[in-house]
Amino acid sequence: MLSDEDIRAQLDQILDPRTAATRTTTMGAGSDDLDAGRSHLAATVDGGWTVPSWPRSHGGRDADGEEAAQIGRILREYSVPDLYAFGIGLGMVGPTLLVHGTTDQQDRWMRQIASGTEIWCQMFSEPDAGSDLANVGLRAVRDGDEWQLTGQKVWTSRGAYSQWGLCLARSDPDQPKHRGLTMFAVRMDTPGVEVRPLAQMNGDRHFSEVFVHQARVPDTDRIGDGGTGWSVAMTVLGYERAGSERGGGDGGTQGALPGWIADLAAIGAMDRPLVRDEVMGIHASDQVARWTRARAAAAVRAGASPGPAGSGSKLRAVAAYQRRAYTTNRAHGAEAMGTDADGAIETLTAPSMSIRGGTDEIQRNILGERVLGLPPEPRLDRDVAWSRSRKGLL
């Protein structure tokens, strides 16, 4: 394993150090800039610095958990752009392919993801299948060596600028809803796929509706066996929740202070006792959450599945983001009401954090049932054909 000095010597050749002036957006808020992220990933892929635990042949460096944590710690010393646009590929699709993908699929897609060459979106939610994800109705019908997909997705993150979509589809409506699903990789420029961006109140257009009409997908782009889509989806969501801290970053550090606190100190807000008390409470919670995430991430790097711990991580990351955004907003006073004020984008983005990536309510259900052992909610449709339960016959 390389020493810290050796890693810094190599990163110095390709990255700029973080300074007090370094700022990035979070969750892509207020920015559709893809160039900075692509340049960063292209510069780091040969060394495997962004996804060190991936195989070298796929853009990683075969790092074990200890080395990956070491690299992640040192990378915080450098200016790294907001990689939100690339997050589904890096944090969810790539790890899922290592579990469920074929060797050919890994060879075709993973290095393209690691280098920023190809962006992926997540085609899961539908108008009638959000929190109840297993209720998805987009149909997949086998036709020889191809599948024909028809239906609609909504809240598709990164859909407007992605080359590929990870699509959960209903392949057997006569099976119970969890057992009749299959996962596909869909090229977003496939005939029959139409993407319509959705405007958010913070001005972003990262989410989209996707209409799919008789789009043909080769069977070689099916991920996992037919009918096992729910298992693949749970792997994807496990990695999403375990990695949710990517959306709760503190804006970097200036010396010992996180960047957002240094910003408040610069305007004199930290001289006000009530603000200082609130900020220190948030900072303490952030530290506890960071240690908890590190423990869960180390378990994943050691080969464990993400598991329900990711739901706790997601809840803490959401709470942290929202508390930082609202506290910063209040500290700026009346000027914070302007849409071009410092922190305005984060304030307008904050409410969505409780919904995207699985609602807070779903995460609490997962923790209640799988961690605390509480009785699950009644599910009358678990063993009934989806084609029957979907029609409201239960």
C-alpha cells in the first residue's frame, strides 16, 4: 500500500489543492455543468483514484477497504468538482454490475462510467410506483433476442443528459409484483424513448419524465436473470442509501473548519450566540454521522451488502443538509430572500432531499422492520398476481 506522501505526489500531478476559495455545488444544485466532472474523471481514471475499490481493468485500482479509505481521506485535500451528474453510475450502477452483471457487461460499461465518458440515469419510479416501487408497470415483452419495452417513468434523475438508463420493468404480470420484474440497461437514444425534463423550484432540470413506446432492447443488456429485477433493484437502492452522504457534503474544509461554517464566520454570524449554538450542534451531528458512514462504508468495502444501515445514513444525510441550508439562510437575514443570495439554491433544494432517493418515511419503515424488529405493515398483495392486485381486486 502506498504511503500518504506517495499518494499526494501522484495526485499533485493531476489535481489542484483545495483552498479557502474552493467551493462546489451539492447534488448538482443550480448547475448543469458536466465538463468539470468529465475532466476530473478522465484525469483520475488511469490511477483508479475515484473508484479505487473497482478492478484495475474497469477504472479502479483493486484497493482493499483500508487503502480505499486512505485515498478518500487524502482526496479531500484536493479540489474535486461536484460529481452529481455521474453519481448514479459511480455509486450505484458500477457496484451493482460487480454483483449482478456479466463479464461482458462489466467490460463494456464500468470503465466508461469511471472515466466520465458515459452517464447513467435511474429509471425506477412511475406515476403509480414511487414509494411502492414493486408496483412498476412499464412492460417488457420478450421477442427472440430482444425485449420490447412500453410504459412511463418519472423523476428520472439525470435523464436529460444520460447515455444509458437503468430500467426496472414488468416482465411477467401474472407473477406477484416482487417476482415479475426484470432489470435492463436502456440506451437513452433508442427509438421509442422520449425524455421530457421537469423544472424544479430551484431552477434545476435534473429530473425528467421518460416515455417509452415499443423500444427494443437486446437481451445482452438485461442485468440479472429474468424475473430477478427486484433483487437487482434492492442492490441498487442499498448502494444509493449507503452513498447518500455524497449529497450532504459540508462544502470542504478551511483548516479545521468546514467550509459552510467558515463562510458564516466571514459574515460575522458566528459572533451571534444563538447562531453559534445551532451551528455547533449541526457540526457535532455531522461528525457522528461521518463516523457512522465510515463504519458502514468499511463493511461494504470488506464485502458486506449495504443492508438497512444505508437507510439510517440517508436519514442523517438529509437532516444534515436541511439543517445546514436553513441555518445558513437565517443567518444571512433579509438578503437571503433573494434567489441570487448565497445559499439560496441549497435552501430551495433542501425540501426535495426528504423525497429523492426514497422518502424519509420509507427509510423509517425499513429501520423499524429490519433493525428494530417491529411488525411489518400488512401486505395483502405479496402473493397475488400483479395483474390482479393492480386492478384493485384485493
